[in-house]
Amino acid sequence: MYRTEFPLLIAMLVASPFVTAADLARQDYILNCQGCHLADGSGAPGKVPNLKGFLGNFLHVPGGREYMIQVPGVAHSVLDNGRLAAVMNWVLENFSRDQVPPDHVPFNADEIGRLRADGLLDVNTRRAELLATIEKKLGVKAVTAP
């Protein structure tokens, strides 16, 4: 395929009525997150946090929602704020639906932009604090905490 054909192919796929926002978010997850978090979101014990069946627990504790966006892999993603919001919402829906609180409001581009601007200085300490709060409040331990 010639380089000039590639943008046309992408434009056709995006314009297709059969490609949904969820399809695009899934594709962004595959291209930008799956290399570390794996196809099923399970991560790697002791190295990459598990998203599967756990990530939504962060939404139950103060600062957890912010933390999810401020971790370096998310905050420094090449995705723009809208696409990153879509990926985070897709991840929650597909990997942690049962842990998401019923009153959860999906992420949007404006919120992502605000949260990305306030990066975390000590990710490991903040994660440990949040995991302790999750365990105390929900009785749930992280499956794979680095």
C-alpha cells in the first residue's frame, strides 16, 4: 500500500457508519495501553497494575478518580483529551463494569485536560494510600499491585 492511500483508508474507516466510538476507543486501547496492560487488562503481577475487575474501585474513594488520570501512563499519553476520555470510559465499561459505582459520570475531554495538568509527584505512595482506603472501605485488595 502506498503512503498516499493510508490516510484515505483511515478516513473511510472513520466515516463508516459501522465504526462506533467504542470501536475507536478499543483501537486506541490496543495501540496505546495493551502493550503493558495486556488485551484483557490483567497487567503483570508486580510490574503493571491490573485493570480487570478492579479499576472501578478507585471511583469509590476520594482522589481515586483523579489518580486514574494522573498516573504517568495516562497523563502523558499521546491521545488527545477526548480520545483519552473515551479510552478510560471504554476500559471501565469493558474491564471493570461491576466495580463502577451506579452514580458514576463518564470522563469527558474537559475533565481529562484539567486532571492531566496536575500530575502526581509520588505515584507509588499515592497508589498505596488509595489501595489501603479501597481495602478499608470496600474490603477489596488489589490483585496485582506493583
